[in-house]
Amino acid sequence: MKIDRLVISSLGALAVSAGSAAAIDLTVVSWGGAYSQSQINAYHNPFMELNSDVNIIHDESAAEAVAKLRAMNEAGNITWDLVDVVASDAIRLCDEGLAMEIDFDTMIAPAPDGTSARDDFGELIVTDCFIPQIVYSTTFGYRTDVAEWGGREPSTVCDVFDLENFPGMRSLEKRPINNVEWALHCDGVPLGEIYDALGAEGGLERALAKLDTIRDHVIWWSAGADTPQLLADGEVVMGSTYNGRLFSLIEEKGAPVKMLWDAQAFDLDGWIIPEGLPADRLEATLALLRFATDTQRLADQSKYISYGPARKSSAPLVGMHIELGIDMAPHMPTDPANAENTLIYDYRWWSDYRDDIDAKFQAWLAK
């Protein structure tokens, strides 16, 4: 497909003009569940309405993005067009030459008041291959109807490790990130010293030893939708997942579950474009990217899920949930009441050490 002309309306909507030779499929990779649906509602469907010659195919393999893009590059066959990744993975992909560098001044729309995209995203641009989309957190949800707890409710992340007062199965993500930080914190390390402790000799082993204390009471998850389903079914009494997934479970589905904000792990999620796309797909992908990351579209996503938009200019536009009619601001991880004690995720540290620690963590799981 040849995109003849890009048209940007006063609202920031980008459309492809008529005259394209043939329809084109774009494969957009994300995380599934309520999160992917928020993207479909806020970005993808509106874009396809404006561009009838573009068809977006949804893939939910984002958790495997680094490994799969490495394999595609090795095979010389890039089948993905726009990929949603966490910031530390974006740094790795950029460092390895697997993600395309972005010129924020020309490829990304400015804010409505003319502020450049680079200034609007500010410090959230952790690498020039990564276009931030949301600020989210990984945190814990817990059942409110566990008879064995005798009316007690967890109040700190370290209650996850307290099997005496809070018996029952937990769910934790099947990767080291966040788990080892929480384990060290609950073994006595202040949140501000986590990465110094983790990088010191014996630091990882100390974290794994702490996780060993609850290992027999853990169901390990890989997809963001897993913990909400496990909580809804009563298969676990508490579990980690993304705050937006818990919002959906609690507010939209009315499950007897509450959010535990203590030591929530702040993170960024956003887009990368794989290096090596053919010209026609790249041009269409850049059009979709410009549309999906403008001020209004990022604010629109917050109507569907409780993730904070990454652009400063989008924050004042965050309003009510599109179906529930509730104010979304207090449900954001960045709300002051929710952010009193947070784990500030170190993207660069994890991009440097991720492969080695992943291997050691998986070996520990296999024991």
C-alpha cells in the first residue's frame, strides 16, 4: 500500500487519504485482556474508521517480545509492525538494534498548544526507540471474604509473605522482575536501596531465599489476565498483576477484591517499531503510531482502564469511565493517595542484567 498523504485534523486525528492501491494488514502486539481492549477502543478502531484500507490484526504475545523479535531478526522475517513493550525491554531492543529510533519532532504529534512531543513526554522517554504510552503499576489484589483471615486485611506488601496471618494461595508473575524487589524489601531492605542490594554479592540469592518461604503457596502466572481470573474464581487469596486489570475486576465486575497499593512497582509501557519493516508497512505503522500517541488518544484510553497517560498534556483530559461514570483520577497509580510508598523501577538496571537474572530465576523455579 502507498500512503499518498497524511492529514492531521485540529483534534490530532490522523487519516490516510484516498488513492491507496490495496488494503494492508498491520500486526499490533500487546498484552491481551482489558488492556488490549482499551487500546482497541481508544486507538485501533478509530484509526481503522478513518483509514478503511488498513486492517489491524491483534496479537497478544507482548510478554515474549524480546525473544520473538530476536528470532524474527535472525530469520530475516519481521512479521510484527507495532509492539507494546515495557521500558526495560525497549532499552534492550534498542541497544540490540532490533527497534527503530524515533524522531519525536517529526514522527510524533505535538501537544495541542504546540509543545513538542519530546518535551510533552519529558523524562518518560528512556530511549529513542520507545514511545511511552502509559504509566502503570504492578501491585496486589486480595479477596475480602477469606474466612481464615478472621476479618484481617493485608495492609503492606510484606503480608504476601505472611502465611500465618494470611494463609492461602498466592499468584506471582513467572519472572524475577518485581518479585525479587518485593522479596528483598520484605527481608528488611528499604525500597530506596533495593537495586544496590540486588546487585551486591548474594543479593539475588537472598531474594530467592525469601521467595522460598512462600513458594509452595504460589501459582505462577504469565498473562496479565491470569491473576484477575484466579482471584475471581477463588483459586488464590491474593496475587500480583497490573493495576488496570484489578480495576476492571473490582469496579467493572464487582468481585469481592481490593487493591493493595503498598510498594506498587511503577513502570512504563509503550510502543516500539521493529527494525527492518518493508516501506509500505512502515509508512502505515508510522501513521498509526502518530495517531495512537497524540494527546487526545492517550487521554481516551484512560476512559477504559486506570492507567495514567504518558503525555503531560493528556493528564488534564482524564475524566470519567466511559461506562461506569466514575472519576478515573483516584484510580490511577500516580494519585497521591495511592503513591505514598512506591517501588521506583530501575529500567536501565534491568536492561543490563535481565538475561542473566532471568536464567537464574528460571533455574530456581525448576528446582
